[in-house]
Amino acid sequence: MNADFLAVLEFWEREKGIGREVLIGAVHEALLSAAKKAVGPARELRVEIDQKNGDIRAFAKLIVSEKVISKHDQISVFDARRIKTDAQPGEELEIEVTPVGFGRIAAQYAKQALMTQIRRAEKALIFTEFKDRVGDIISGTVRRFDRSDVLVDLGKYEALLPNKERVPTEEYQVGERIRCYVKAVVEQGPHGPEIILSRADPRFVLKLFQLEVSEINDGTIEIKGIAREPGFRTKLAVWTRDEKVDPVGACVGLRGQRVKNIVRELNNEKVDIIRWDTNIRTFITNALAPAKLKAFEVDESAQRVRIMVSPDQLSLAIGKRGQNARLTSKLTGWQVDIEPEVVVTKGFEEKVAEAVDLLAAIPGITREHADVLVHHGFTRLEDLLQADAIDLSEIEQIGEQSASILAAAQAEAARRTLRIGESPVSG
């Protein structure tokens, strides 16, 4: 047992980074519990471990007595003087009480308690080592599944990728290598300290851009906002004070290589990189590109924008299942409502009334005559100019008025020609 015991200590110390002193303390506590069961209720029982050879011995403090009433608390004068020649009644002696084969007994009773103590020590190390690593991206191996949660092996430690932090479009396989964002380190979780990972958090994408785009890392380009629907689409707003730097181009990279690397890590999730602007109209226009927007109604107090688009641009602006509009609202912080522009089509009666108004506006043509002319197909001044007096006179309501109507039409045409030919007079 001693060789096995030392081997276990060396393994945990080497593989998990738990100090020898911590391990010895945990083992001591476990073996003391085992010794109490093996020896019985001995007085002031203690266990001693030789750290060099792994020997384990049990000791108890017994009182020297003329008559032994309780063997767990007392020792006879005769037995005491075999250990200490001048032992006297009433004196307290520490006696070794290690049972025969205690190593095997200790192994049997202490194994579960030992592992519990070691796991507790390991958990304490998790919090100490990872409490300052929140916000980092780390790599691990999918070890196993707990319902829909994923347990990820980080080497020395195990971390948890909860179901709610998974990307809904991703499936993981045991043994698969994945990168995750360290979202939190919980000091007191259900099973002690826990490392909580995420692949769905928007900050995972932000960190990927910081690692991939040096201009973001050195502060030349600033990320002003992000909106994400994990597995489907992310919108990222970027800005720079340096007029010589194109923030969108820098994030995309030469031939799109930078953003391609990030999209690959996100398993082909779409990423839109948008130029941020202080003007909300410009910002939203950039966010909804390439959709063409026709009109804005901005409500500053309610931070709400109503946008009109032509019917053929509506689906492009809103996106699949409203995703484009929804992400734009998250990104800008404004409620964005997108509606199709209502195209008013004039009816037949409206067109007739409009034509009557135009002819009646010509001096010399009454509204009654204009109405008759329109209903007989003369809807414009040009139509009258091409007509003959005979044609008009055959219309019952016009008759003899045909000549005067034609004259009025010709006079109006002359006036319009004169107005077009006039040029500004310089003084």
C-alpha cells in the first residue's frame, strides 16, 4: 500500500499541480477517519505519515492505571513500564496502536475520502488559477456530456460549456478540439468552483476580432457595438479616429482573409462589419446595406426609427425571419421599424378629373366644355392642337363653339412657347 500511496501522491502533484503539503493534509484527514474505524475510540488518536517511505502509523495517548477499565483510554503499569521503565500511575503515554495490516485497511476505508479531499483541493486551485482569466479564449477537448451540457478537458482542469452557452447550430463529438470564451469562474458552484465556458456569447466574437485584427488590439480601431444571433449572423460596428485607416477594410483583411478566419471558427456564421456613425440615419443605413432605404421618420425621445422602403427592397431590409432588422435594433440601440412604401395608383375617375382641370385652366375653355372634350378623348392641349374644327363641331355639346375652343388652345400654346423662350434679364 505504501508504494501505491506514494505513487498516487506523485501523480496528483505532477498532473494536477496540487502541492505535496495539501495532499498530505488531505490524506492525513482521510486516514485518521480510517484509523478510528480500525482501532476504535482510542484516546487522542493521531496518524503519522512518513513522507519519504510512505509508512503510516497510528498513535493514541493512554493513561497509566493500576487497573485497566477501558483499553481505549488506559494502559496497565506493567505494559507501560515495558515502554517507559519509570512510568507511574496517572501518567499519560503516547503509544503506537497501529493494527496489523493497517495499510490495507487504510486503503479500503480512505480511498473515497481521499479522492473527495483531492477533488476539493483541485477545485480550489481552479478558482485561484482561472479567476483572472475571465475574458480569455482557451482550447480544450470535449470529454463527455451531462445531458445537454458539455464537459471540456483543459488539461489539468475540467470546464463546463452549459447548454445555454452552446451555439444551436453546432454539434460536438467526444475527443473534438474546440475553442471557447471563458465567461465566468464561479467560486461556489453546485460542485465547488467551476469554469464556465461559452461559444454563444457576443464577446467570443469580439475576442476573436481582437486576436485577428492588430488594429483593434492596439486601439487604432474601436468596436462600438455588436449584435449576435449565435450560429446565424453577427453585426459588428467599428470606428477609428485615424482618417487614413478604413476600419471596415482592416477588419475584412486582404482578400477577406481576416474575417474568413473568424467565420471559419464560427462554423460559417455570417459576419457583417459596419462603419459606425454618430448620425443615426447614416448608422442605420450602413447597418441595413445593401438594402436601399427611401425615407426616415426619427423619434429622438423614444429612440425609434420608422423606415420606408420600396416593396422590392422590403425582404432584403428585414432579412430572413426579421433577422436583419432585429440585429440592427440591437446594434444601434434604437427600435427600427421597416415598412413598405405605399404606392398610390390613380384610378380612372381621378385621371379624368385631372385632365378636366388642366383643360379648364386654359383661358377661353369653360369647365363644361373641358368635361365634354375629355370624355371625347381630348385630354391634353396637344390633342386639341391636332384636331380640326369640323371634328369638334360634330360633338353635340360643342357645335359652333369649336372655332373659339381651337383659338383658345392655339393662344395657350403660343403663350407657353413664349414663356419657354424667355431668358432672364440681367440688370
